[in-house]
Amino acid sequence: MEKMSTETKPEYSPGLAGVIAGETAICWVDPNAGLMYRGYDIHDMAQKASFEEVAYLLLNGELPDAKQLAEFRQQLAAERALPGPVMDMLRLLPRGSHPMDMLRTGVSMLGAFDKDLNDHSHDANVRKSIRLIARVSILITDGWRILHGQEPLPEKPDLTQAANFFYKLEGKVPQTWQIRMLDTIFNLYADHEFNASTFTARVVASTLSDIYAAVTAACAALKGPLHGGANEESMKMLEEIGVPERVETWLKKKLANKEKIMGFGHRVYKKGDSRVPAMREIGRELGRRTGREQWIPICEKLEEIMDREKHLCANVDLYAAPVFAMLGFSPELNTPLFAASRVAGWCAHVVEQQDNNRLIRPRSLYVGPQMRPYPGPTRA
Ligand code: COA
């Protein structure tokens, strides 16, 4: 048998676990339960800053002053309207479509309407990022209404991203505490270094394809239940369990069947997800406000048993699920809500990638048959 190659066996890390695939100045995930955006500790900032402030920081590297923030808000509000043909396309999708599929298709189509599409300069990428942050939200909210046979609502440009998300779904301007909560949630979800969807976006951007292509691919990656899709799956799990007393029996059966428990485990965090305490706290407050106090005790019981049986910690998606339910969102909107925030991180990473680009192209370890002779064409 011919020898394949003289190459010595390279180092290999399945799933790229622990591999440093690039540098970033945007976000740092500390495996010991820490998270930082551009040097600012998320624990402090998430509950005080508006999502616009955080999105500006991720995109531009520094916090905005009052004038810059006001301008950024206006730019976002001014870019919300979707082109008519994109609205028409949303109406063509089958009623049973998942909002993540609608979003991915919508983002892809939006690219064709952006005059800056193939300009990858820093300034053009930032301009496109503002449009994407504004329009991803609207694709979700208008798409949702269309899916449910309702007409999209006219824009209210004075509303912030978080307030507008509520308004565009239901037609009611939310209360201040609801807006504050959604701002905090958006801030917690806004970036997470080289997570699967962001890495996908960077791979696409590294070929010098455009930012819409990168965000389309990121939406596709986010949908999967091992990534963003986990926050929808977690809600199904909590509903199946129903009451805290059922957790132990339910969980032991699942673990005995070697099933994955949604909302648990993380590739980087091994001592807890930095975003969980804030999300859990929002869940507790919402439980009191809505009278739906069963969800957080179910999550806590799950945490206790998963720690004891598997030494696995909860991730943010476990608590995001009941939080979104108590805020009045349907579970199918859980992953799109994640996207409405993470789009800021995706865009910041595409800008960073293309400002200092190198093609991302790893190797694979060949495990197929050894070299063998071709026996000649197959005859019918
Ligand atoms: N439920 C049950 N077992 C789990 C688990 C979970 N949620 N997450 C990890 N494990 C197990 C693995 O099966 C593995 O067991 P083994 O050693 O007996 O094979 C062990 O824990 C180590 O996990 P590993 O597969 O190395 O984790 P990973 O880094 O490859 O995967 C996730 C990380 C997030 C994909 C994984 O934890 C998962 O699927 N979680 C559920 C989905 C989820 O909540 N995703 C959102 C992430 S923010």
C-alpha cells in the first residue's frame, strides 16, 4: 500500500475545543464565570446600560457620549423600515415557518437592497451594521405578525430597540420596567467571543464575502439547539416538567437514557455561566410580578441535581426560557430574541475581521481509506 503523506500527525482538538482561532478586542469570556465587553465587566453594565449603549460600544470600541448615543438611537430608528419586496417575501413564506428561518431568509434578501453591499471598508461595514441591528428586530416582529395573519404595525421612531420589540409585536408601548428588563437581557446576549454563530460569521467575512452573507450564516448557526436554539428547547423541557416536585424523577429518567439536558453545559464555562445570576434574578422578579412562581424553582432544582449527578452547570438559556415566557413571548420567539441582540456582536466581529483580515481555513485530519488504485470506469 502506498504511503499517503510524510506529514507528521498534527495536533487535533475535536470541535475546535480549546483552540485559539483568532484575536479579538471585542469580548472576553473568562472560563471562571466572567464576561467583559471591550474591557467593561458585563455584570455591572448589563443592568444599567441601554442595549443601544452596549451595541455602540461593541461596534465602535468605546462607550458613546450623550450626543453620540442620541445620534446612534436616531440612526437605528431611521433604518428600521424594511424594503417593500422584503415584506412581500415574508408574506410568501408558509404560515408554519419558524421565525428563525424567516429571519435567515429575510437577512439574506436585505443584502440585495443595500447600496453598500460590496464595500467592505470600515465605515461602510459600520453603516451596514446599524441597518442590520435595526432590521433584524423588525424582520422578527413584522414576520411574527405576518405568520399569525396580522398586519405589521407602523414604526414609532421614538421607541428604543427594546421598547420597539414589544410594541411591534403587540401594538402596546411597554412599561418602563419591561423595557429595562429587555435591555438587560439584550445586553447579556449581545456578544460571547468565538461562539458558533459568531465564528461562522467571521469565517464567511474572512473570504471577503459581505456582512449580510455573514449574518445570514450566523442566523443559520444560531438556530441549532446546541447553540441559540437551546432557549426554545429549554422551555419545552420546563413545560414538560411542570412543577418542581417532578424534577428529580424526570431528570433521572433522561440522564439514564443518556439524553442531553437543554440549558446545561458549556464549551468554555466550567464553573458556571457568567450570565446566569442576572438572568435568574430577572426570572425571580418576573415570577413575583406575574404570579408564575413555579419556573425558577424548577430551574434551581434542575441545577442542584445536574450539579450532583453530572457536575454540569446551567447556561444562560435555561433561565432565558422562563424569563421570555413571563415577559409574554411565545417560545418560538426565544431564539429570535437572542438574534435581535447578538446581531450587534456578529456585526462588530465582521467589522473587526475585515479590518484586519486573514482567511480562516483550518485543516482536517484525514481518516478515510489509504491511497488505492482507481479500478477504471464503472460499466452499466
Ligand atoms: N446534558 C447532559 N449531558 C451533557 C450536557 C447536557 N446538557 N452537556 C454536556 N454533557 C455531557 C456530555 O455528553 C459529555 O459526557 P461524556 O463525557 O460522558 O461523553 C460531557 O458532559 C462533556 O461535555 P462535552 O460534550 O465535552 O461538551 P461540549 O463542550 O462538547 O458541548 C454544549 C457543549 C453546550 C454543546 C453541551 O453542553 C450541550 O449540548 N448542552 C445542551 C445544549 C445547550 O444548552 N446549549 C446552549 C449552550 S450556551
